Amino acid sequence: MHRVLERQIRRTLGAFPSTDTPSEWLALLQAVSDTYAHADEDRKLLSRSLELSSKEFVEMNKQLHSENEIIEQKVRDRTEELRKLLDTQRQLSLELTKANAGLRELDERKSEFLSIAAHQLRTPLSGIKWALDMLIKDQVGPVSNEQKILLMKSYEGNERMIGLVNEMLHANQIDAGTFALQMVSTQVLDLIDNVLYEILPSASKRKITIRFDHRDNTLPPLIVDPEKMRAVFQNLLENAAKYSRPGGEISISLSREGGKVQFSVRDHGIGIPADEQARIFSRFFRARNARKMDPGGNGLGLYIVKNIIEMHGGNIWLESSENNGSTFYFTLGT
């Protein structure tokens, strides 16, 4: 019998009688005793289970604490890396800002130098042009044919120098935002005819044919800067003639659509390499095959042309294939 139960019964009822106690009563007491015994076993099992759970909890808590410390250290390390990276970026940004300021200053000095040089060159070049013109026209006395040929070559070289000086001045004015337009009503077809009259002799020497396709004589005057637009046509047509092969052909075309007029100048010359076409309107840029064919260019012409067209509210673009020629298109408003 369960010891605790036995003590409680003895305390309450006294000692068990040895002979008079009914068997049913003893059986009942034995059942109650077994229940107590089972309860004790359950309590012991529960106690051991709780003890194990407590140990597991402590171990788990230690593990979580350790992992938390590892994570916190990783966060601290990563935060320090990001701080160093931000410090480096700030330093690089400051250095880049200083470098950009230095480059802007150098560019301003370069533009100022080119402007001064161009202005200083234009006056003597104009004087040389005037003197050569007088000599060629025999206004200061007769000259032989051989002398006249030399004078004509000098005159042409001087004209190229004047053109270079003017392009330098125009490019600097564009960069400085002082390249102003004088807009007046202008018959653009007359501008084209004047430019063709100038370049036809040199084109004829190389047997280059120039055609004006789809000439629209009903085209009304356009509001443009005639001097600047003349420079556009002159540059595009001179380039087409310069980079055409002997015996080649240049075609000029115009069309009207809506409120715009589209012009195009096409040649069948050396073309522009595909990998260089995106830079063709950049300042001082020249395609490699153009540099090889004519080392004396300056790369300012198309840069100026693009800015003139855009200042008139138009667009300019090209289609070209190396060794198969180029077509330059541009639009103007009517």
C-alpha cells in the first residue's frame, strides 16, 4: 500500500484490524493506493520532462544569443564598409567637381584664345585678299600668266584661311551663346543657286555632276538668316564635292510636307564609317577616311551646320554607308 496513504489512514482510523477488515474494503484501499502510486510516477515523469525542457530552453537561448551576436557583428561590419564607401564616394565627387571646374576654366581659356587669334588673323587676311585681288585684276600693273596662276593659288589659300577663321569664330560664338540670327524673308532657292555657282568650277574640274532634283519653283520665301543658311548649303555641297570620287554625282532635292520643307544633299563618295556616324556633328570631329583623304580639314563645319539648323527650329540627320556615299537631310519651317 502507498506509504503516504497508509500513514493518513492510520492517523484517521487507527491501525488496520487484521481479521475484521472486509476484503472489498481492502481492495478499494489497494486501488486508491495504486492511483496514488501512479500519480507519483506521473509527477516524477513530469518533473524530469520539465527539467529536460528547461535545459533545452537554456541551450536554445544560448544558441540564439550567439547567433544574434554574429548577426549584429555582421551588421556593424557592413555598416562600416558602407561608411567607408560613402566617404570614398564623397572624396571622388569632390575631386570630380574640382576636375570639372578645371576643365571648364581650360575650355574658357581655349575659347578666349581662339577668339582672339581668329580676330587677329581676320584683319591681315582680309588685307592680303584685297591685295591679291588687285594683282590678279592687273589694277597695279600687268602680270604674266605664270604669275597670275601663282596669285590665284595664293588667293584660294587665303580664302581657305579666312573660312577657317570664320568657322573658329562661329564655333566659339555657339559655345558662348552669342551666335545670333538675323531672320528675314529669304528665297532659299536663290541661296542654293549662288552656292552652286561658286562650287561648279571646282566640281567640273573633277568631272563631278551636280543635279537639282524636284526643284520646286513655287517654294515661297522662308524666314531664315540668309548668311547662316548660305553657310549651311555651302558646307554640305562643298563636303559632297570634296569627298566624291572623280566622275561622281551630287544630287540636291527638296520636298514639302505639312508646315516643313525638307532638303537633302546626296553624294556617292567615300561615305562615313558606321561606328563614327553618331559623332559626325561633334566639334572638331572628322571621320578617319575623311582625315586620310583630306588631312587639312578642321571638323567644325558640320558642328556649325547642326547648330544653325536647330537654331532655326529644324532637324538634321544623315544616312551613310562607307564607300557608298552619304545623304544629309534637314528641315526648315515654312
